[in-house]
Amino acid sequence: MTSAIQTGELYGVVFNIMRFCLHDGPGIRTTVFLKGCPLACRWCHNPESRAPEPAVMYVGERCLLCGDCIEACPEGAISRGAETMLRSAACTACGTCVEVCVAEARAVAGRRMTVRQAVAEIERDVVFFDESGGGVTFSGGEPLAQPRFLEALLQACRERRIHTVLDTCGLAEPDSFLRIAGKADLVLYDLKFIDAAKHRASTGATNEVILANLEALARAGRPLVVRVPVIPGINDGEEELAAVAALLLRLGVPRIDLLPYHKIGVNKYARLNLQYQLPGLEPPAAARMEELAGGLRRQGFTVRIGG
């Protein structure tokens, strides 16, 4: 099969396409997850999204220890451990081990797709968009980590009158951020902290550009919802939420979605040879989420719990 690289077509790396989503914007949506993220949030539930290139995931409990992957790997990157297969840094995520694994213990997170291919996937669901007022949401990772690909996708959807949502952390080049975000019908803006030191400690990056891009987007009058992940003991204190509220009141952003921490992605870390940084952390209680939402509502915000 001829690849996008061989034909010279613009392509990006997509790690998942989820259909019939109800929490990534209005109506029934198809969410396209793009790989690559400039943040390393300690609670990230999509660790397979961080690296820009495809990555191999290994589910040890499914593995038969048959050794077929060892023989097939062209880089010699797989070896046998006592109870599991081991993967070295020589792995290039070529997918050869995935193809020979009869137990389906291996999968490649990420595939290269052209704009044409991605739009064809999205268009399969147009009938559901039309009936529900839905559309496509571009998420990640950070979709703006692939700016040319994202912009082309947004433009192609606009030409087809498909409603678009951009889910972003806001850490992107200011020169291109407003132009690309402006092509989306709605922006979901993830905001973790206002305090720069706390932001760096929990995400590995500073937030000056994030806050500047948020302000530019609000000043431009673009449709915008700010989404705050609520991580118990990390950013759910009075001080942190008061700082968020003060900023959004100043910017005139009326709507906030509070996203309660969950543990759905914890098992992915072991599959990627990564260590989860918040072991034992439990999701916030429903009563606590209502308490936080109530405090924001009393300040005049429209608040929804969940994305």
C-alpha cells in the first residue's frame, strides 16, 4: 500500500477515533485524538498521546510468552523476562510484533493518516451529526502539536459544514494559535492552574503562553468553554479555584466544566513501560464536586460537572 509519506500528502498521527461521544461538545460527536503533547500532566489518562510518533502498547496479562515477537522483531528489541516480555529502547514501533501476536497482547497506539483519510472517517457519521446537532471534536494529546494537519482538518470540515470543536490545553505558538482556533466552531480550553509554579510542578511546563492564548481567544469573542480537571489534593483547593474564577470573571468567560479526576487510564502506563505518578489517588466524591460547582455558580458562572 502506498503511504502518505510516499505520495507527499499532508498527514498527521492519530491514535484513536471514537464515535458516538456525548461529552466532547454538543450533540453526538466523533472525537479524533491526535498524538503529541507539550505537557506531562501527572494525572494524564492518555499517556499514549504524549509522544508524537506511534508507540507499542503491551498487555502482559494477555501474553502467552510464545516468543513469536522475539523472532519477528527486526530491531532485536524484545527479550523474554521471568513472567513477561521486555522491550528495549531499540523499539521503533514498526508494528511487526503486533502482526505476529496471536494473543493480541500488543497494539500500536498511533497511525499516520492523510487529511483525506481522516475526513472520510469523519464523514461516515454525518447523519448522526445532522440529527443531533453534533459534529467532530479534535482532541489529544494536544491537537495543536500538529498545527498544519489540524488546520487542514478544520478547514475541510468547515467546507463540508461539519460542526467542529477543538479541545486544547492552549500551549501552542501564539502566532498560529488564534488563527487555527478561530476555525473551530467551539473551543474547549483545559485550564489546570493559574499559579505558574504549581502548573510547572504538575505538568512539566510553565503556563504563561497558555494564559496569554486564553486571553486572546476570549478577547476575540470566540465561542469558548473553560474546562478544569479537578484533581484531589492538587488543584481542588479554595485558592486554586478562586484564582480560576477571578481570571474568567475578568475575561468575561461565563461557562466552566469541572472534570472530576478518574482512574480510567492508569493501566495504560504499565503497557507503555511508564510509571504512574499518582498511585492510590481516588476520584473526588460527588458531594465534593457539587460543592465546588455551587461555589462557582454563586459567582455567576454556568457550571457543568463532566465534559
